[in-house]
Amino acid sequence: MPEGSPQTGTSMSTHSSELQFHSRRGTIAMLVSLTCFTGNALLLKVLASIRHVDPWMSLTFRAGLGLLVTIVLFAPAGSLKLRRSFQSWLLASRGVLGALGTAAYYTTIGPLGAGKATLIGNTWCVFASIMAAFVLHERLGVLKIMGILFALFGLGLLTGMTPGTLTQFGHHEMIALIGAVLAAAVVVVIRQLTRTETSATIFASQCVYGLLLGVPFALTHFTTLAWMDVALLSAAAICATFGQLAMTEGFRYLSVAAGGAFQNTVPVIITLCSISLFAEPFTTPQALGAVFVLWGSFQTVVGGRKR
């Protein structure tokens, strides 16, 4: 009907405007997340290799400031329930696994370099897909399986696990790989927690157990910190916190495919910055392996999903 046309046109225009608004908001959030995660990794490299600050101190600052920011932002609204971190075994599992996975990343970013440590850690999505297939009965399509195989092949090249060079796979690579597996387990746990817990409570659980894990080691290896060290530690912790919060906000407005594409650029940018700023060495096989890891990880995240 003619008199209905203007209303339909207005409705479609409003819907289109809402989609554009959500797309812009999600994109901005992901760009903030990307910037923060990159800044966090580079600051951790400076702290470990130049300032010689113990990585356990970096973990303690991240957990402490992350918990403080979460309390300030979410406690007034009532969406944060810290007691649940000790009352729910799933939340406790998320906290412990998350703290151990973060510790693995923080302790390897110095000796391995920001680029290599981040690339190895980025394989968490591969292991998460495998775990989810068995634990959550999620379907593994052909593209996802191909992505997993490519990523694992690239991981072998990146870590030196090629014929005749197995000795290059040292204990730091093993720690980074264990961290990726732990991060994958965290994702599987979070998928179950989102049914009953708020995002603030889930994030705070990692901060709580990160403090419980980091403080004893930080005190054991404690040395006097200069003001510059404190400033860099605080900046790295704030970057990590807001990077995590911005990523969560981005996935609220973007599809998994779009959000996954943004997050898979993080190790690329960190690697390029690490090479240019810290002269991090990459052999030709390692560079090729990095490409396979990134492509395989991306296919594992978005493979088989409709646009």
C-alpha cells in the first residue's frame, strides 16, 4: 500500500543506521583492544629485557590493577560478585587456568621475544576448537580442520621442530605452548560460565587468582623498583585490562568472523613492532611458520561460518 511505504522505508533506514552504529562501535572497540594488547606486549618486552624487571612482578601489577579497575567500573552497578570466585568451581578453574596461562606468556616474552611468544600463544584458538569438539560437542568443519593442520605445521616451523633441528625447541617454547593450551582451556570454561556469570565476575576471577599466584613469586624475587619501572608496570597492566574489556565490547557488536579477523592482526603487529624496535630475529622457516600459524588460526576461528 502507498501509505505503508514511507513507514517501511523509515523502518529499514532506522535498522540500517543501527547496524552501522553497532559496526562502528565494534570496530572502534576492536581497534582500542588491538592498540592496548600491542602496547602491553611491547612494554613487557622492555620491562623484561631492558629494565630487567621480574615477570612475576608484571603479572602481579596486571592482576592488581585489573581487579581495581573492574571494581571501580562494575561494582557500583552490582554486576561484580567477587565471592563467586571462591564459591564456584568453574570460576575458580577459570581463575587458576587463566593465571597460569598469563604467567606462561609473561615469563617467555623476554627470552623468546614479543613476536614469537605472541605467535605461539595465538595458537590457543586451535587447541580451543579441538577441546570444544570433545567437551562441548561443537562441530569441526573441513575448513576448521584444515586451519588446525596448517597452524600446527606453522607452529612446528616457528619453534624449530623440523627434521634435524629439534634441539631448537627449548623449555621457553614449551612453556609458551603450555600457556596456549591453558588459554584454550580457559575459553572452553568461559563458554560455560557465560550462561550463569557476568563478564565482570569472570574477568575478576582471573585477577584474583593472578594475585594469589603472582604475589608470592614477586616477593621471593623482589628487588627495588625505580619510578620508571613502576610507571611501565602500571602502563602495561592498564593496557592489558582495557584491551581485554575493549575486546569483550567489540565482540558484543561484531560477528565472530569480524572480531576474529581483528584479533588475528594483533600478533602480526606485535611481531612487526618487535622486529623493528628490538631487532627480534626470525629465520626464513620461522617467518613462513608465522604465516601458517596466523592463517591457520584465522581459519580455525572463522572457517565454515556464514557472512
